[in-house]
Amino acid sequence: MLLKPIKPLPTPQIHLTFSDQWEEYHLLDCGNGLKLEKIGPYRLIRPEAEAIWKPRLPAEEWENVQATFIPGSGEESGSWKFHQHIPDHWTIKYRDLKISIKLSTSRHIGFFPEQAPQWDWINRQVHQAHRPIKILNLFGYTGLATLAAAQAGAQVTHVDASQKAIYWAKENQVFSSLADKPIRWIVDDALKFVRRENRRRNYYDAIILDPPKFGRGPKGEVWEFYKILPTLLEDCRKLLSKNPQFILFTAYAVKASALTLFEIINEMMNDHKGDIEVGELIMRDESAGRNLSRAIYANWSAKI
């Protein structure tokens, strides 16, 4: 069977996307493989592999912190070293979303600040649809993209393999005064869930994907980005309604470039008229205005 020819598109422009709307998150400085952050009233140091330059702030600024994350032997393992008192959890705000921050055995603290422009983009897409839309958020983590969509009026199905992440997301829902919004929280392996939804013929107008480089499902299912992603995207394509509104794809810590995401989204959405944007999610440190690359992304949106 011959594949349908894919219409070539002009070489895409790579966008550097960042948020200047944060009031309670600050990337104060970065360098020597670390980043100095102020999150609400607390200052933290976390590893940052991309920050291979030298810090700009003096040493005393780096010493005036409440906690430092010390990496362990595994990629996500480690522990926090506390220098001053800090609570078990606290909340910060981005626009009307409230985010619960927690320090655990992971360097991750419950949100990725560089994704804030995507939350805004999702919100705009839902409003621009001018119709009720159903959204599937795969690998949804603590739910900020889900809440941004629900806040704008979408019906959202949020899938993550971690029960802990789902509990965390539900906390954010309550803190953000969105408990009455139509959100379906699912603990499941993403690929298995998508295949079941295909069998049920339960279609979606938009899909958000933020797959990890490597992970495990709730029953030990192994996720490997390059091996399973093509299958997942094909199954996601079959889940789209006749008039899809958008696709948003984000990837961290993989060897692929933004151009790779452009090509796979172009292939996935070849039957629909829309626009593709690709680029990098970045943060800018306040000490020198340097661009810190955090992730690559691609989004497709229907032509208005």
C-alpha cells in the first residue's frame, strides 16, 4: 500500500519561546551546571546541564539559599540538602493558576516554569475554537496544561502513569478554584489508554503530549521515546475528531531537534489544514539575560 504523499512545507523558523509574565518565579542566575531560582519566597539550587557557562552573581548570593538538590547515582535520584528552614510544600501563582510546590527525592518540584507560554497558548486555542472542545492530555504530570484548558472552557481527559502526579494535579485544581470543571483524571499507560479510546471511538479535538525520554507505566510498562513514539502518534492521529483544533508536543532531554518534531507533526496532521510552529522553550536568567534552553516543542493549530 502506497503512503499518501506529504505536501512539503517551507523550512520552518525556529522560535525561542519564553514567558515574561512570571511574578513568583525567578531564574536569578545559572552556571557551572546549576541554576539559582527564587520560587515564591524561597531560593533553591538545582542541577542544570545546559548551564555550562560561569555564574554572574557573587558567591554570597548562591550561598543565601534554603535548599540545594544533590544528584544521586540515577538520572532522577538524589536528595535535598537544607540550609535554612523551608516548609514541606507551598504555593505560587501564575495568572489565575495556583501551583503546589513540593521537594521530594526528585529534582522536580511540581512544575516547569518554561511551559507557561504553552499554558497561555492552550487557553487562547480553546477560546478561538468558539465551540465546546474535548482535549486529551497525555503524560499530564501535575496538571497545569490541563487546568489552563479547563479554565478556558474545555472538557479535558488527563492521563499520567503516576498516581502521585494525579493527586498533585487534583490539589492544583482545588487551589486554582477549578474543582467544578469537567476534568477526567486517569492513571494509566498512555499507549494502552489511547488504544482503548480508539476501540471505544472516543474522539478528541485536541491532544497535548509531553512524553518522557524514558519511563514506566503503572503496571511496569516500559516507555522509550524513540521506540514507542511513532506508534503512539499514529494511534493519536486516529483519535482526532473530524475538525481538530490543535496538537501540542513537548520533549525534554532527547537527542531530537525541533525540526524532528516539525516533521512528525507535519506527517501526523497532513490531512488537515493548519499551521505548525516549532522551537525551544527557554528561560532567561536575570543576572545576565542569557538564554537557557529547556525543551523543544511543536504545535499545530487549525486555520481560523
